Amino acid sequence: MSEAEETAQPAARRRRMWVVFAVLSVVFLAPFLIAWILYLNINHFHFGTNQHGEFIKPAREISISPLPLPLTGKSLAVDYFNNHFTLVYISAATCNADCEEALYLTRQVRYAMGEKIEAIQRLYLVEGTPQNPGKLQREQADATVADVSGPGGASFIRQFSLNGKSAPHVGRYIYLVDPRGFYIMRYSIAGKPEGLLKDLQHLLGQGGGM
């Protein structure tokens, strides 16, 4: 074997090793890179028509105001939305039949998530002091109740309108905020509750039924 051939063999082995390393890197890292790209650009991708709610396009980051929490005497934390999917409902101080049905729906959907229940939280925004706080505490103990009757509350709930500027349709929708604090979907209270549950199960990678 010539000196040139002896020199070429280690170089060829190094090239093969780099090729193998590159292939393995693509195989193992590509899924993570694709998932990360989709996560960062979720507003630019179309995922079909399987969702049951109405997409907010583009998704809108919600700025939190230190709203008063009348049942606890505290204020809404600035990081309230972090690490949870949040079901938001807005009503007048008097909770009518539609309001009670919406609160019941969000409670049951959360309970139906089973082992993923802690990934879901509920925020009930009231335009004034709730008229029956005792009943609210008994029946909606897992909900955070915030008073949006003040100036800060008015600007806060405007973020849940379609354009983010006008007054929202109070009492007509359940709003979904993702764990990054982005308002991503809304659901008519006249819709089927199974749709909201299925969307949450899809978002959390969980099967099952209500």
C-alpha cells in the first residue's frame, strides 16, 4: 500500500463518521426542531377544520391588570395565565340562566379532563360585585372571580373582543387563553360542550369523552 493510500484511509473514515453523525442528528433532532418552529409560528399555520371553537387570528397576548378578587380580598396576579389553559367567562353582576349554564359548562369540562385537570383553570370576570357570593363560592369553588367594573377592568375585557379594542359580547362566549397568555379561541355558549372538551383534550394530548 502506498503512502498516499495510507493517508487517504483515515480521511475517508473521518468523512464516513461525519456522514453518520449528520444523519443521526437529522433523525433525532428534526422532530424537536419542527415542533419548536410550529410552536413559535402557530398563527401562520392551518391545522384543518377539526377545531370546534373560533380561532382568534392572530392570537393576542392578554395584558393583565391587577383586578380586585372580591371573594378573597386579593388582586389578580400578573402571571395568572402562566402554565395553564384558562377558560374565561364575562358576565354582569347578576348571573342569569345563560351565565349559570356557562359556569356549569366550564366547571364540568375542567372536571372531565381527569388527570390533566390541574392544567386547566377558570377565570370568571364580573361587572361588579357578585350578587350571590355565597352560592358562587359553593358551586364554583375552583374559579377565580375578578371584578371588572372599574376602569382597569373595562380595558382588560376589551382585549377579548375580536379586534381587541371594542367592548366584548358579555355573556355570549367562553374565551380560551393558552399557557403563554395568548387569547387563541372563543366558544359560543350556545354551542355543544363536547366541542370545547375535545379541543382541550387535543391541546393537551389526551383522549376521552365528557
